[in-house]
Amino acid sequence: DTGVSQDPRHKITKRGQNVTFRCDPISEHNRLYWYRQTLGQGPEFLTYFQNEAQLEKSRLLSDRFSAERPKGSFSTLEIQRTEQGDSAMYLCASSLGGGGRLKDEQFFGPGTRLTVL
Amino acid sequence: QQQVKQSPQSLIVQKGGISIINCAYENTAFDYFPWYQQFPGKGPALLIAIRPDVSEKKEGRFTISFNKSAKQFSLHIMDSQPGDSATYFCAALRLRDSNYQLIWGAGTKLIIKP
């Protein structure tokens, strides 16, 4: 399968624990995005990478959140000291990008559903 | 100024009918308007998208109508089928932004009754 993959698909953790999610984008895509989606809402932008550079972080991303994309391939999103309010679906998307493109279609992975007890 | 407002929140349509979902935006700098379809347990998938230089775009049974002066756009699903039952999100993007940050509507849960 050449789509965006995310691991794990589901994560249940206790409040205060740290969790890490992984995203593998489509191989030739140089842009990678993280979104958070709560029930009944559209995705909310968290952060964005162009290759290995993290170019944008949303105000939603508190100090407890960190994302990396070493070598510009896969990405990880870590949440430290999880809180019940962190319970959500965490979506990863990737896009091809490239100069001169008028649109930049984002392909989404299946998401990681986090439940904080 | 960054919001995209979507309605209705939920919609039930008989098989074969027309499903219509509406969105309105405030920021006139938006210049790309995609619609995404999301099935339970899956990530959103791009359905169809439009730029403001055209008033309508059709792909199969799916049509986007765009009204630039009213800052509104809508998705029409013709001959709706049970397999179309999903949550639909409109979104908006300012292509000139370096982060390509999509601004999303709240979603419409569509149910097609057989």
C-alpha cells in the first residue's frame, strides 16, 4: 500500500503518561502535516514540515507536544504528561509540494485514536 | 476571519435524491476550496476542489457551486447512493501561505436512506 500510514491506530493511556505516534508519508511527498480531530469536528491544524524542517506550529500545540521529522521521511508526534483533553484522533497527511504547483492535495492517513483515562 | 461555517450539521436524503451541503467563508484571501469525504475510522479523502475563478466544477455525481460575491460554496451530490453515507467537510486554503494550512468546516454527517 503506497498511502499514508499511521501507527498505532489506537492508543489508550493513563493521564500523565507520555505517548508517541508515528506517521509514514507517501514516499515522494516532501510535506507532512499533523492534525487533531475531536468527535463531530473538522480537523485542526497542529504542525507542518517541509522535508525535515518544521515550518509552522499551531497555538494548539502546547509545550507538552513535540513533533519531529528526522531525515525528512517519517514523522513522530509525542505528547508528554497526557491530559484527558488530549483524547482525540490524530491525523497525519502528506503532500507532494514543489514549486509552481497551484494546488497541494493533502493525502490523509487513517489516524491514531488516543484515549486518555 | 479564518472561519469556515458549514451547514447542515446532519442530513438525511432518500436514495436517488440530491444532497446539498453549504459552506460560507469570511477571508477573501482564500483561493482554494476542497471538499473531503470521511468514513468512520478513516482519514478524510479529497473528493473535489475548486478555485474561485470558476463558478462550478463537476466530477461525476459531485458538483461544487461557488459564489464568490456571497463568499459561499456548496457541494451537490446527484443521485445519492447509500455508499455516499459519510461525513463531508468543506475547507479553505490560502495557497500563498507557506504552511498550506487548511481551515475546515465542522462537517456534515450525510445518511442516504435506501
